Amino acid sequence: MQHTLPSCQTALTQGRYRWRQYTVLKELADILERERRKTRPTNKKAVPTIKFVKEGQTAKKARTAATSIRDESER
């Protein structure tokens, strides 16, 4: 049990505590870097803009994009 606790002078003087911590940190850094470099699909949807209208004015009707031929024929 003495060797697992920070009171072990042999492990402390040999630098094993820091080595173990740095090894764990390096492994975590490698995993995080691999995850950061992964290419991910961009599913950014267009955010509709808000058209503000001054008081007393009327808003212009926005034209919606046609999604099919049938939608175009109904206009």
C-alpha cells in the first residue's frame, strides 16, 4: 500500500508519479486530438430571417420556395 500512496519516497524520487500522470494526460490529449480532427457532416439548416416591420406599415408577404412541381402549379 505504501507504493500506491504519495508517501512512497522511492517512487517519488524516481519520478514515477509524474510519469504516470503525464502518460495518462498524453493519452487523453491524443484521444481528444483524434476526435477534434474527425470530419463530421455539416447539417446546418438555414435559419429563417426575421423581417421587422415598423409601426403602421404592413409586411410584404414572403414567397416560399417550391418543393415540387405541384407546388409551382398552385401559384
